[in-house]
Amino acid sequence: MMEIIRTPEELQKKLKQSQTGEIGFVPTMGFLHEGHLSLMERAVKENQTAVASIFVNPLQFGPNEDFESYPRNEERDAEMAEQAGIDYLFIPSAETMYPKEMSIELHMKKRTNVLCGKSRPGHFDGVVAVLAKLFHIVQPDRAYFGQKDAQQLAVIQAFVEDLNFPIDIIGVPIVREADGLAKSSRNVYLSETERAEAPQIYQALKAAEKVFAKGERNPDRIIAAAVEMINRSTTGTIDYVELLSYPELECLETVGQRAILAAAVKFSKARLIDNLILEADQPLQ
Amino acid sequence: MMEIIRTPEELQKKLKQSQTGEIGFVPTMGFLHEGHLSLMERAVKENQTAVASIFVNPLQFGPNEDFESYPRNEERDAEMAEQAGIDYLFIPSAETMYPKEMSIELHMKKRTNVLCGKSRPGHFDGVVAVLAKLFHIVQPDRAYFGQKDAQQLAVIQAFVEDLNFPIDIIGVPIVREADGLAKSSRNVYLSETERAEAPQIYQALKAAEKVFAKGERNPDRIIAAAVEMINRSTTGTIDYVELLSYPELECLETVGQRAILAAAVKFSKARLIDNLILEADQPLQ
């Protein structure tokens, strides 16, 4: 039976009292989909105890972002987490996580001024602040993050390495709809037409990947292939299509062994992201 | 037998392999004196395993401060720590603690722009950065800090609370020489004359405490008593004498239940600090 826990103190007490063995942790903002479930299933499989959290973290939303309207459905989330085999589902309030104004500010200097970080100043600072708290509350051996948020994963890896957190950060592959659209809590905000077009983002990344596989190493020409296809086959507006080293997220003059090709596209009520890792020696999937 | 350990990986392996029980931790910058020993003795007494560290953290020294000349004596320190009952003495190099430029910056906004923080911008940011690392490497149940560095203790308490570190922060009373001078690694830099005068800092704080005990609640008048005595009886230059709420370290119009009276005095080659906690209901010691 999964237990729902609402305060840090209660969770720490529970984990201290039980024979947890190794702990796997899946932090989420809720409104779970198969992407989250794949993280939870890995956490359940690889650890004696699996903890998930649902917390829509105000610190990582900008003033004009969708904090208030971010979709929430706690009851359904709890059912899904329990089915996935989660032992403890942590759902704290903002008041219990931030009981007073914090004295500390965390700032990530690297890996943040590209991709989503460019249009979301302070976003990753908010992400690492809440993760520092959650990691100390849960004290996991492993924490699981989706590769869909590839920049988030890269930033978290730097954060954990810099501060010597005793936690393995595990990136889990993107889960997609049958038509290729990356699963996202924000997909519910697409209109019917937009939903039909949205898989073209992934198709565009794959088209660019083919250009790379044929030997193209100029980042601009690889990017152009994706941009052209997104513009041609969707009504969305491109926020970015970028090609960077991975996980350093630095600009490239020539694509080397390993890079990320990532896109963000704005539709009327949702901004979708997707990415592919380009590896020179890997066969196309 | 105490073991000396020089890398985070080795320490984490050791601690994982042994039946540590509860861990007490004493982070230091070395050149140990009785002040440190009193922290170590508490850690040994209150925990199954006691870990101390010696690391002169470059991040907490300003460009014109005494990082290079900070006194070091590893052999003597190791003997003293072993005698105090420490199980593991962690002495990492700067390279193993900071193998590359960090992506993260930590910044303490509160409790830092007063007392020593005013003349040492960034100092406490460096302190909490290295402590985040050390806390994750050692994973102690309790960590011990001297009340001599009262501001440091207050900042660390806010840091640990803000980020939910599962660690009890324990403040240990100031250890003094027979003549009242607070023990400090920097005392060795005093000239003979300065060493003879230096106990007057504590006497000045006690004189001000008497003014408070007689009912004075105006901070300026309490401070004036200390300033007058330091100026009259030492050749040092006052960096500050301040009276603030404790542990919030906020300015006071009237001294309430609990406050800190703290002084920093510059001598030719050393800057000494000392403090007293003023408590309205406590008898004078």
C-alpha cells in the first residue's frame, strides 16, 4: 500500500523508521503521464523503496509563466503512482516547503543560458533549490529524471557533481505517443489541429538527424533541416532549435562525437519541447 | 586508530563499509587549538563515529585575505585529532574538492551584511559552498561549530534550515585562555605587546554586558562602553562592535530578550573576533 505524506518531518520519520534499503526517488510536478510512469517503474525496479513527489514548485516559474494554470489532478496521480509501485508519495504544500523567505539563493552559471534557460531566467535556479530540499528530505540513492527535459538533466548532473550529493542521477529515455509526440503534461492544452501537427516536431528532429547521419557536421545546416520542417508542417512558432555539446551544452562550430539537437515550439496555449542526442558512432534508431 | 583520508571517494567508501552508527562531524581549517578540541570531544561523546576535516577553503577567502599565509601544521593537527578520539580525519586537497570550475553559486542573502560579513563580501557564500560539499561527503547526523564564530553559526543554521539538511547543527561555547582571550588559530600572529592587550577585548564585552545587566537597553550606549574600553586599553583598531538580534542578526532599536554583542579588532598581523550573547533573564556569568 502506498502512503501519501504531506510534510518533510513526517516523511523523514517514516523513512527513518522503516527498513528502506536503497531508495529510488522520482520528483515530479504531478499530472502524471506515461513518461513519469517509466521513471517510477525504473525506481521501483532498481531500489528496495521507491519515493515519488508531487510539488508544483513556485520558485521555478517566472512571473508570466503558467504556475497558476499548471494542470493538477492529485487523486488520479495518486492512483497512477500506486499502480506503478511507489511506496511513499510526498505531496507537500508550498507553505511546508517554503515556510519563510529563504536566506539562500542558488544560481546555476553554466548549462543554463541556452535552450529553455534563455527564455526562462531563474528557472533552473528554482529547480535546483527545490531539489536540494527534496534530496535532503528523501535522501535517495538514485534519482530519476526524463531525458525529455534534457537541459534540466544536464543542469542537475552538474549540480549534484558540484556539491558532491551522494546520489546517482539517472536519465530515462523519452516516452512518446504512438505518433511520436513526446508525452507531456502540457499536451492537454493543444487544440485538435495543434495536436495533429505536434508530432512533426519529432519528425523534424529525425529529419535533421538523418542529415547528420549522412555526414553533415555543420550545426547550422543540421538545424536548418529541422527548422524548415517545423515551419512547413506546423502552425507553431519556433522558440528555438539548437545544437549543442552534451551534457556541457556549449555552442559547437562542428558537431563532434555527441551533441543534443533540441527544439521548443509555441502553440496557442502550450509550449512543447523535444530533443534527440546525436551520436557519431551510433546507428540511427 | 584514527585514519587520515584524502579524497571524497575514499571517505564515502570507508563510511559506507563500516558500521558507523550516528556520525558527528567537525569541519575545521586546521591549526587546531583547544577550541577545536572542545568541538571534537563533543562529537566523540555524542556519536558512534566522529569525523573531522581540515581544509583551508580558498572559496571563503577574499583576494586580499590571508589564504596563503593561513597557518598550517598537518602533523600536529593529526596528533591532536587522534588524541581527541576522532575516527576519520579528512584532509582533501583543493584539487579534489574543486576539480573544475563550479557551475553553481550559493549566495546567503540574510545574516551576512553585518559583523564580519560587511568587510568580507562573499565569505559566507564560500563557507556554505564548502559545507554543502562536506555535508554530502560525510553525511553526518550532527555537525559542531564554535560560538566564537557566532555569525558563521547563525548563517549555517539558516542554510541548513532553508535546504532541509538532515543534520543537527550544534553550537559549542567559546574556549578561552586563562586570561580570557578567545582561542584562535590567528593568535600566533600577535606581537608580545598585542598578546598582552588582546584579553581586553573580552573584558570590554563583559563591561558592556554589565551595563546591559544594570538595565540599559539602548544598543548605542551598551556598544559605547565596549568601544571605549577597547580604544583605551589596546593598540588595536576596532573593525566593528555591534549589537544585533540573535540568531537573526538584525539591527535593534532596543535590546530585547536575546542579542549578540560582537567585536572585531585589527592588530598589526591579526584580526581578532569575540562575542557575548546578552540574555535579559540570565544572571551574569
